[in-house]
Amino acid sequence: MKIIAICQPHFFPWIGYFNMIYNCDEFIFLDNVQFNRRSWQNRTYIKHFKTGEKKWLSMSLLKPSRSLKINELNISEENLPKFKNQLYENYKNTKYFDKYYKFFISILEKNINKDLSKINIHITKEICRILDINIKFKLSSEFNISEKKENLILQLLKKNNCSNYLANSGSKNYIDKNFFKINKIKIKFHDYNYPKYLQLKKNKGDIFLDGLSIMDVIFNIGDESSKLVKKQKVKFDEDFF
């Protein structure tokens, strides 16, 4: 039984994104969707080393426009020093900083001249490699589909001979489940239970933060990150409609 997940390529995604990848057989990147300033396409959350609160780690874009697709936009190279400094200042005291700092920096440096979509896809694939996640990745742009929203998802599933769709939990608010039921697609939302792990604390009163970049996980627990990502398993063994 083949399971497919379909999602936009995110910038250094959170741990749940990688658990979703782990729980499917094929993952399709929506690499040709419109740019959204409020999305995760060019930003992620990290933990601020002084306040212990969430902090945006964002990358400015060259000529950003909502009329452009993410594979038509580029990151400004002027962001690199800021990215390096933010990562260094906020994670230099974590247990696995020395092992992974250069790894994260090099992913961005080597791909900085590519479009935003390609950068994010490369980031995800490289992190999957160190998390020991091995599945088949595809791009929505490869299929030349002009449909949008549910119709786009449906066509991607049909072209890949799959009737089991693992959907991002954030799509619950706008996905029409009856649409997929009529088209004989079994849909399950990826309701991820965020796991706790040992986070770096500046003060004793610091609380555990969820929703942070996968970098926070890897900097703090290193090689154990793979086990944590794979801890939750999704099953398509009942009717989810």
C-alpha cells in the first residue's frame, strides 16, 4: 500500500515535517506554488539563547513578490553572514554544535545561487540523509498539471497511482474530505504529537519550546535525532473519512 505526502518545500523545517516524510513512501514537493510572505518558505523558528523564547530566522529575498512562484525567487547572498551569526550565537553552547554547525552553513552556502524552491528541497534532502530517511522524492513541476488546490493534489495522486494521501495537519481548515472520498482517495491528516527532548536552557525557568527548526533538535541531541523523528508511525488501516 503506497502512501504519498505532498507539501511545499520549507526552509529548515520542524521535526514534524520530517516525521511526515518518514511515514510515506513517496514525498512530492509542491515546488511551483505561489510565494507567501507568511509561510515557512523563507523562515523558520529557533530558540533565542538569551530570552529562551522563539525567534524567527528569516532570509530576505531578491525582488519578493506574491505574483511569483517560489521557484522564481532567489535568496539574497547578503543574508549569509546574518544566518551564520544567528546560528552561532544561539546554538554555540549546545552539545552537538561543533559537529553540525558547518554542515548547516554549507548546505546554504553551496546552494545560495539556486531558486528558493531548490534551496529548500536540497536542505530537506540533506537533513533526511543524516536522519537516515530514505524515500523517493518528486516535484510537482515534473507533472505539468495546471489544476490548483484539491484538484492538483488529486491529479498528482492519480499520476502516481496512489490512493492513500497523508496530508499536512494544517490543511484541515481548507481541504474538502468529501472531495477525496468521492474520488476514492483515503486521506489521513498528519496529527503530530510534538516530542520533548533536552533543549539548551539559559535559565532554570526556561520552558520547552515546540515548533522549532529541526536544527534545534540536531544541535541538542545529535545522532539521537533520527530515533526521535521516527518515533511516531502513521497507519492507514481504517476509514479516515
